[in-house]
Amino acid sequence: MEENSSSLVEAIERPDETTAEVSVEITKGVRSLRDLIERVTGKGLVAPEVQEDAGLAEVIPFPFLAIVNQYEMKMALILALINPAVGGVLLIGPRGTGKTTAVRGLLDLLPLVPRSLCYYGCLPEDIETMGIDAVCPDCARKYAEGKPLAVMDRARLVELPLNARLEDVIGGIDERAAIHHRLRLQRGILSQADRNVLYVDEVNLLDDEIINALLDAAAQGNYTVRRGPISATYRSRFILVGSMNPEEGYLRPQIQDRFGLRVIVKGLEDDNERLEAYRRVKAYLANPRLTAAQFRAETEIAREELQLARELLPKVELPDRVAKVGLRWIKELGIESLRAEITLFEAARAFAAADSRQTVEISDLKQVAPMALRLRRSSFMSDYLDHQEKEQAQIRAIIEAT
Ligand SMILES: [Zn+2]
């Protein structure tokens, strides 16, 4: 990419140019996170000559920034990390399009979050927003004594296995304690995901009771488990990322509606991009550590920028004149769900923050509208891909006419 084409819009309009070789100079002159994501896409890799010892069990994820193109998928995931209020991300596409790779690649970009020192996940901000009764008695005492309730810690990526039972997901009786005649609850995956990213691959294949528990916990930010005489309420403020292959099963529209951003992930169409992606995967499989090292500098910047965007987010304002444009689009598209505007506006705020700005512009809405508004109307999953293409064209036409 040329030195002077620093605008994201420009980069999107000329995506083929992003596959051109980019030198290590890339980290110089990066204006913002979105700038970085766009520029690093297409960075050339040198195939390693030395094969590493594959006996090591250490897992090094394929670098997020090494994923060729798939701009919308990358941006949706980044926006969700910047602003959890977008309501999660659903990645829809066939196998082998890099959905799981992208999500696991987030590992290196995860922000710092306050990590509760308490079993129930109490945080000082709970007291600040809801008063002292919002935390457990232990934490209330610690707070009064001026002791910390939390430490800053890197967010984690928690994966929900497809074969998880409801007990595993929400928690249940601790069977090891039960052997010693003690009745105790064991924390489930949902509470372990508090403040973290929860990834559910093949979300369309989960049992209904699990998906309902998951979505309720995500929406409320907490959930209560009752088992016989004991009950406990756990916090569950996680960023939910789901992926699904529509060829393998439907996702009920009411469940689909509960995901904020939806990305249709397709295979790369451009031959050069496919070749580049092939080379990178090959290089990564031969030597994951070297591949990670080649993207380390950019990854480090991206992580810092992401943290800054998160810190800027509370200051980002959505002017009424911009909000009204978004509401008009939603009305014209005939979308009923209130989640449409919540996601649209929160994603636009995150996008502005990713661009280091404090005011949302109509151009921000335009960037995020397709992922926030698509698949909000479809009632039959069987024809939704077909439907989506028409809808995409319509969204584009409406936002371009503004
Ligand atoms: Zn507590």
C-alpha cells in the first residue's frame, strides 16, 4: 500500500492493493487501530527454512493480523473487544474460512480488564454504580477497609465445548465436595467467562437449554444457579462470539437476533489473496513461533491501540443528527428488533474510538451498518443467504444515498 493512503475508506475501496508487499516500516506512521488492521493485511511473509521441534505442546495462535483480507470479520471482533455493548459477534460461513483462527488470534490482542479477587466476581465498579449491596459481604468489608477488590489482568479467551452439559455451563453441585458430605456449588463456564471473551464454535448445534442459559447470562450480565437448598448468583459479563456453518444446521431467528454483529464469512475470491493466505498458513504450520514473531511488533501496537480505544470509548458521543440517520435506515429496512439500533450505535461508537475520535460521524454508521443490520428480518433460515445478498445491496444503496 502507498504511504499516503492512510484512510480506511480508501483501503476498503481498493482491497486488492492491500495484498501488495508491505515492509517492516509498517509500524511507522500508523494513525490508529483501524489503520493498522487495514495496513497489515497483506504483509508478505518469508517462508521459514528451519523446522521447529513440533514436540512442544505450547500453543501459539495464528496471528490475527496475519489473516488475509476478511476485513469485516476482523473489524467486528475488534469492535466487540473495544465495546462489549455491541452485544457479541456471530460469524456465519462454511468451514475453512478462518472463523476459529480469527477468534483464537484475538488471544494476543485481549485488553486489560479488572479481575475480581472474589469467588463471586465482585468489582469496585459494581459498588460505584449500584451501591454497597451489589457486592458480597466479604467484598463490602474489604471495600470499607480500602482493600482492593480486583487487579488488572489480561482478558482470557474461554471456549465453550460443543459437548458441554448444562451443569458444566452454569455450574452445579461440586461432586468432589459432596463425597465429603459438603454441599457446595462449582462455578460453571459462564462465570469463568466473566470479563473475558466466550467463544462458541458451531453455536447452531448447541442444545436449546444451553443456548438459552448462555444468551440470558450474556444479556443480564449475571445468573443464578439453584441446586436444592443452595443457590448462588454469578457475574457473567462476557463478550460472546459465536460461529456457525449454515450447512450444518439452523439457528432460530430469535437466537440469531440476540447476537449484535453478524458477519458473513466467505472464502477469499481473489487468487492472489488465496495464494498469500496459503503461504502464510504453510509458514505458520512449519514454524508458528517465527510467524508470531514476524507480526509481534504490529500485534503489540494493535493491543495498545485497542486498550486506548477502550479507554476513549466512554467519551465518544453520538450526536442526535447522526442517530436519526441510523434510525431512518432501520425504519426503511423494516427492522423491528430494538437490538438493531443498540448494536448499530454502539458499534459506531467503537469504530470512532478505533479511529481515535470522540464524535460519531455518519461515515462510522455506514461502516458498521451492514454487520449490525443484516439478518435482522429473515424468518426462514433456509433462504437467509440468498436473502442476505439482496439485503446487503439494499443497505448499501440506502447508506450510499445519504
Ligand atoms: Zn465478593
